[in-house]
Amino acid sequence: MKKFFLASTAVLALTVAHGQTYPIFGNEIPVTINGLTFSVQDPFISPDGNTLIFNHDNNLPNVKLYYASKINDSTFNFIGEIAGANQTTPNATNLSSCLDSANNLFWTSLRNYNPPTSYENLMHAKYTSGSATNLTKVYGNIYVQIPYWVIMDAEISYDGNYLYYTNTYFGPNGNDCNAPCYSQLNIAQKVNDTTFSKLSNSNAILTNVNDTNYLVYVPQITKDGLELYFTRVLKNPPNPNTEICVSVRNTVSDTFSLPSVIYSNYGWLPEAPSLTTNKGILYYHKQSAYSSGFFKIYMRYRTGTTDISETTNNEFISVFPNPFSTQTTLQTNNLLHNATLTVDNCFGQTVAQIKNISGQTVTFPRDNLPSGLYFVRLTTPSLVLGEGGGEVFTGKLVITDK
């Protein structure tokens, strides 16, 4: 886990608000960085795909920015520090770097954080071949001007026009929660290379992303602006089960959908997704072994998409409401006998099951399930009125806290 301081209407199929298509990624592949011997986090793949930027493990002192050059998708050569970007003072902190297509480099740093004089802790520089020049603070109304509020992570859009960033609070003493007490995403628009203004509708665009039960951080937006990747973790108390998620939208004027979990692995702390410009490869970091404390970079190839609106045999069923926050009801056109409703999470694990269903309706309660995407199957050995038996319906449910 990152450290910085000590209304619904009835529908006739299982759908969400936007009928979104979510990406699917294949098996995990370790990334080899030749010549690298220390623990690293926060990978960022450059817009041209030839450079991997990352920082020293941010749980350790003297956190610096480094880079490596590409040999192939899963192999890089370690070059060294990004010249000019890192402080020379002890206990320096440089994290979460990113580049736009014009080689504007952004990263977070505490070198300029000095409340109440200065709350700006996001840096900007011009990046060329491993060197950062013309360093300056990033300004604008993107900061919460209260001590121990910082921008923990930031991501610039491919064209440089939008900044996705986290406002993160570490408590009144800087270490009250043994982790951030609060961390949520925001969006700002470019005024110039070093000034950004928070969008007036930022909260609305991210309403499905910023779940108050989670710390949400490390965003990355795709080149087309339609897929937003991020990490989240349940708070109160801090939970080691981090999740790499994606929310999607059909157009850049839409709100982002409810998140779909791409990867979660208890005790391994996967975090910090970064996607290639063509959306074909996902990079991230995680511990190299369970609770080892040593972080490495991994990757996955994109293998396809899944449509949230996709259903089969939907002439049999209506669902209301969906998405839902407390319970939903599935209603069939035909009478069921001894049917079973099975609900699986994104990892194929069965999380709920209702058996011996008869009649035409079944109510599914949320109980303690977290918000997110679920897969539902309704099966029956026979239909009282209708033909045959077997699988009556398959589709998807979305649980929301809104």
C-alpha cells in the first residue's frame, strides 16, 4: 500500500447505465529489467512504448525516479536515474511519474510541500532521453490546502489536456490511519503546461469510481479517454487486498461506469496499472512473493472484451433494478421448478447461491457483497410450463453503493 508520509427503471435484460464493454487481460508475465537489483513500484510505459519509468519502492527512504529501455514487451535494460528529476536531500520522495505525447513529465514530490506557505507537491519538467529539464511546480485549484493533504498520484492524458489525480489525506498528524485516511480521484483541465483547473463536473464524471468504502488511487486514462484504470483498497481498517480496476464509458462526455476488477491477490499488493498507447499491454507492480516486501513489475496482454449488456435467453427474464444497492428481483416468463440461481465474482468464484426456486420470481439480496460486477446463472432441471430444462438464463449484475 502506498505511503507518502510518517434510481432505477425496469429493464428486460441485465444491463448497467451505459451498456459498457470491459477489457479482459490474459495471464501474468514477470517483467525482466536487466541490471536492476532493488525493489521498484509505480511503472509507467511511455507513449511511444520504448521506455519504462518507475520509482524506488516508496516504503523506503530516498525514493527516486528511474528508467529502462525496451528490448521486448517483457524485457528492458535498466539505465539509471532520470537526470535532473531527483532531489539530493536525504529522505527525498519522488513518485508516480507519467508522460504525455509531447514529453511533458509529471510526478509527485514533497520537496515543495511546506504548509501553510506551499501546498503544491506536483512537479513538471520537459523529458528528453532520460533527462528532466526546466523543473517547476504545477499550479491550480487541484490541491486541498490543509496540512497532510497531498496529490499522491497523477496521470496526464496522452494529449496533455487532462490531469487525473488523487487528493489524499493522511490525517491531522500525518500518520493517523497507518495508510491514507482518504484518497479519491479528480480530473483537471490544462490551462498551460504547469497550470490545471479542476473540472466543475469532475465529481459527477467519477461518481461510480469514487466509492467512499475504498481508497482510490494511481489512475491511468487511455489515449481515447474511454478507459480509466486505477487501484483501490478497502479502508477502515487498512486492507492488504488491493484491486486493479477499470471503469469505462462510451464517449468522453459520459460518466465512467462502475468498476470492473481486473486483478486482486490478497497479500501480494498489485497496484499502479499502466497501459500501452494501443491498450494492448497492462503493466503494474506487486510483491514478488506473498508479503515479501520486495516489489517487481509484471505485465498482461489484452485478450478481448466482455460486454456488460451481453445476455443469453433474455426473452425468459427481466431484472429490476440493475444496478442495485440492496436487492434485485429476477422474473421469468415461464414457471420454474427446483431452479438454482448462482452468482460468481469476476474471478469465477461462487459468492452466492439460491436453490429450490419455484414460480416466476426470485429475489437476490446483496447481503455483504462488495460493489462491482457479478455473473449470474439461472438453471433448472425442468420448466413447469415450457420446454426442457438446463440453463434458463446467464447474464451480469452490478452492485453499487449509490
